Amino acid sequence: MSIEEFDLPRSRQANERLHAMVPGGAHTYAKGDDQYPENLAPVISHGRGAHVWDVDGNRYIEYGSGLRSVSLGHAHPRVTEAVRRELDRGSNFVRPSIVEVEAAERFLATVPTAQMVKFAKNGSDATTAAVRLARAATGRPRVAVCADHPFFSVDDWFIGTTPMSAGVPAATGDLTVAFPYGDLAATEELLVRYRDEVACLILEPATHAEPPPGYLAGLRELADRHGCVLVFDEMITGFRWSEAGAQGLYGVVPDLSTFGKALGNGFAVSALAGRRDLMERGGLRHSGDRVFLLSTTHGAETHALAAAMAVQTTYTEEGVSARLHALGERLAAGVREAATSMGVGDHVVVRGRASNLVFATLDENGQPSQPYRTLFLRRLLAGGVLAPSFVVSSALDDDDIDRTVDVVAEACAVYRKALDAADPTPWMAGRAVKPVFRRLA
């Protein structure tokens, strides 16, 4: 199928129906059709393994599945079987189920740096609980977030710092301050400037680059010296870096950490974990003021916790983290070779740890470009590759990688033409894709 023939009429109709009923046309902004070329935002019918099918009948090799949550591939048999076993046994009771005991034991065995764990349904609840707990433990009002990491929570303490801060009182946003990743001196300067005011440092321990040598250990020392809580947001690094997360890989233990995404392979489950003396402040076995830590009606749905246990078993028994790295390395090498061979190696750039690859689309001046991203995504989609990122799942095989590289090469050939013309517009066929965080729609 040529790019001119590629059309998604049923997806367009479904998108219109979504926008009529659902603000933004999706339940996560990163899944919005504004993130895709105009009229080329597929609506998914179903998925299996590393492939998904849209309502128009097109099959795609999928990357970044479920916003990085489906790391084992769709409908993974060990996970779906574990879920099925619980469905006929009831999903939610007036008291804790035995599955909660088993899930907590399994999690703490997998992440041995944590001493207690509490489950929830999404990452925002877990990170906000960590912030509340840190504020309660320290008696301090301010939260210091890593300025180089794009997202921590839908709640006011974080969203108030973004361009989409409408509805958040300025006073709330003012209590959140930022520090740069990898710069211990700047972080210490921040802690001195707000001496005895910062409750916690919260960051992703690693993202698109490895932490500088000694950086995480340096943050640990700074947090201890300034009396604040160190929180690792392991929503992405958890399992993708290692079964025990980045803290397990790099050997630096935070006071609190949050997990999600890969933990449930698409099922809704997240976790707040950490030091017993901190976590107990949200419990019943302490003498201090009670902290309303996490109290979610659906936080312990039995099938979601069963999914989490199956995921952890699969990772440890099948070496999934290593497989993700191997697949990512093969993909990154192929994409870089394809881009270089088409003369755009300095413009289509693959970045990140092999298990968490992203790509940058740079213009003729080497600057990030949404119009060039639009051109690139259009060509990928027409070639049967659905890739807002190049984040792999373990369900991919060598044929999938090879096919992806072939499609990337075809896209890069067009990219070269646009660079030569210093104008991608003729190849965009509509408006440019848009960043998630922006003030106006």
C-alpha cells in the first residue's frame, strides 16, 4: 500500500465519536489523536503479542505498548491465565483477600530493597501518596521534582508546574520546586536556598541516559544530610531496568519508590514501597499522627494483583529484562544504520537505554521538530509500524525488528527529501503533531 492509498475511515469515525463523548478523545493525553498525523490516528480493535489491529483491519508492529505498560506483549498467556483463575472467585471484598498477602510477599521478594508495599491502580496515586508521606514525616511543605523528567502525577502538586496548570491554585504550584538531573551541586544549592523546607526529592532514577557515576549515591547523601525523603519514581524503570528496578541495578536504596506500568502488563496496578518506619505512618501500628496514605476501593482487585504476580514470575523465570535489552540493542543498531545509509543519521536519532528507546526528529538546523516527527510517523504508520517511541516488548521477534528497520529506511529516504527542500510540509498532509503539555488546545 502506498502512502497515498493509506486511509483510516473507520478510525476517523471512531475518533469523532470519542471526541463527542470523551474530553480529548482518549483517557490519556499521550494517546490523543493530536499526537498522530492528521486523520492517521488508528483506533485499536485488538492486540496479540507485539501486534495490534485497528478497526480498519490494518495490522501494526507496536512499540511503546500501553504507554510502556505492556512489556510482555498483549494477551500474554501466563498473565491472562492468572487473571482468569481469579475472575470466578470474586474481585473485591469487604475485607482483604489472601491474594493481597501473596502479592505483597511476591513484590517484596522481587524488590528486596523495600520493606513494605501498598498497592493502588495508577501511578499518580502512588507518587502523590509518597509526597504526602514525605511531608508528614518531615513536617515540611515543599516538594523538589526533577526538572528533566516529563511527568510525575495528575495531581495539583505536579500539574501546577506544567503549561496545563489551569484549575490549579498558584499557591499550590509554588510549593513545588525543581532541580536538574545529574547536577548534585545545583540540587544542594536548592536545598540550601530552601533550607528545612523541602520534604522530598522525587525523580526517575534513570531515563534516556545512564545516571552519571556517583550521582544517585550523591543524591542519597544529600537527602540524608538535609533531612529530606528520597523518592524514586520507578514507573518506567521498574522491571525494564531490572526486576528490582533501577534501585536494584544501581545499588542505591531510596526511602520510598513507586512502581506501575510493567508491573501489571496492562492491568491496572501500581505500588508504593519503601522503608517500614515511613510506610507505617499510613498504618495502625505507630503512635504518631495518622497519614491518609492510600485508600482505594479498587486498589486490591484480585485479578490485577494476580496479573502482577504473574508478571514478576515471568520476568524472573524467563529473563525478560535481558531480552528487552537484547531486542532494543538490535532495533537501535538497525535504525541507526538505516538513518545513516539514507543520509539522515544526524536527524533521526535513537536515544535511551536499550529497553526504553525513544527517537528524536531534528530539522535541518538540528533542532527538535514536530513537523518532521509528523512526516516520520506518517511513513511508519503506512508501513505497518505504530511507534510513538521505539520502546520494545518481549513479544517482538527478529522478523518484527527487521521489518521495522526496513520501514524506517523508507521513511528516512523521504526525510532526506524534506531536508533537502528545507520544508517537510509537502510530506505532512496536514497539521503537525503536537506536544502533550501545552497551554491551549
